[in-house]
Amino acid sequence: MPPPTVSIVTPSYCADLHRCELLCESIDLFVTGYENHLIVVGDEDLELFRHLNSPKRMVVPSSQYLPSLLPFAKWRGRRYWWSPRIRIPVYGWHLQQLRKIAVAAAQDSDRVVFTDSDCVFCKPSDLRELVGQPRTRLFLTPGDVNMSRPDHIRWWRNAYRCLGYEAPDLPGDDFIGPLVVWDKETVSAVTNKIEQVSGQPWWLCLARQRQFSEYMTYGIAVINDPELMARHDVVTSNLCLTYWEGDHLDRAGLASILNELQPHHCAVTIQSHTETSVDLIRETILAEVVKA
């Protein structure tokens, strides 16, 4: 069996431009074994990101994959969009998730690797090896959906509902993480399932729920369908070391992150909302790793 073909997909927006630039630098420096890297942005941000195009990288507008939405003025620092079909405003985080599903479904590649803008690859990485062969790696954290995580519970229950399954008792498995891998044929099966259950386009069903997780929806669809499960291998080790929340990191803090890298980690994510300096991340993580 030939190795799988792989696409990288990164949803981004104007506030994450410099982080996305650093991600691209790290991919060009370290990553092999992929056919293309797609950066999907809102149409309003297309020109801002256009300079990132390269022979293997393309910046594409959201409207190429999803129906157009009308932008609202910012409210409490957030951008909102609206459609008469959705009937309620959606914000950027919703769109990021919808774009991931839409772009993954439209790919020719066998596998899709999702990298957020605040991810930085930190060592040579062959994606064809990392995505899983012959089956796709399905990352999960056992029992991580529990009463201490009310948002995750809502996403988890809504995923079961939109897929037509009855949610089991808590705790449940969590499928959210950085550097998530999806199987393209499974994405089509998941969107078809949502449309069969809801009687509406998959993107409309998810947007109207408002509280949803694309990764949770995919994972729950897989573990409840024996045919889809046969295409996957469950793994509990993440490919990416992540600093999810906390104060912004200084040079010493970033150095301590590097000290936590394990052999299975090929990247580091410093969440953008920590407001850690992009230049400092470049100097402390990317430059130091290259020097080593």
C-alpha cells in the first residue's frame, strides 16, 4: 500500500498574521512528506496573507469553501458574522472550525493535518510517517470530558446530538488538541451523517448549535461507527507540546517549555491569547533549535 498523501490546513485571521508567518517558517525549515499547505482566511483578510503563498503553500478565502456571511462590527473585541439561514451571529472561533471541516472535505489528499497559527515545528518531521499508516491516528484524552469542564460537556453532548447518537454517561473522551489528523473519507462520512440526521447542510446544523467542537464531532462520529473506527488507530500521545493558558512567557519560561519536549513531540504551541512575543518565540524556540 502506498504511503498516504497529506495536506496541512491552517485557519487564520488578521490578529494571528505574525504567528502564522512563524508557523510557515518552521514548516519550510522542518516539515516534509506533504503535498500542500492551505491557509484559509476570511475574504477580508486575503490580501494581508497573500505574501505567504509559495509553490507548496496557498492562501485561500473562506468563500471558496463556505457560503458568504455578513460581517458585523466588533463587539467586546470580537468580530461577528451573520447569515439569514443561521439566524444567530457566529464569531471567529465558530468560523475557524467550520473552515477546517469544509477545507478538509475538499482536499484530494488522503489525510489532513491541522496546525493552528500559534504552532511552531521544532524538529525534522515527515508527516507521512506521523499521520499513521495504514490507519489514521485518532488522538484522544480518556475521560477528560467531565464535570470540571462544562464547555467540553456542551460540545460533547451537542456532537452526540447532531450525529443522532445518545450520549453515554460522563466522563467522556476528549478529542481536542493541537496537530490533529483527519482522514479525508471519514470527513465526508461525518458531514453526510450530520446532514442525514439534521435534514440541513452540515455547516448550518453546527452553526445553529453555537456550542460545538469540530474535533469532538469527528472523534465521536468515529468511535460510534465500526466502519470508521476500522480506519483509525487510537493514540493518547500528542504530537505537539502546548502552553494553553497563563501569563505571557519570557525567555526563561520559553526555555522551560523546550525542556519539557518529549521524543514524540515535533512541535510547540504557545497559545496566542497568552500574548507571548512572537519574536521571542522565534528566538527562543525556533532559533535555538536550529542552532542546536
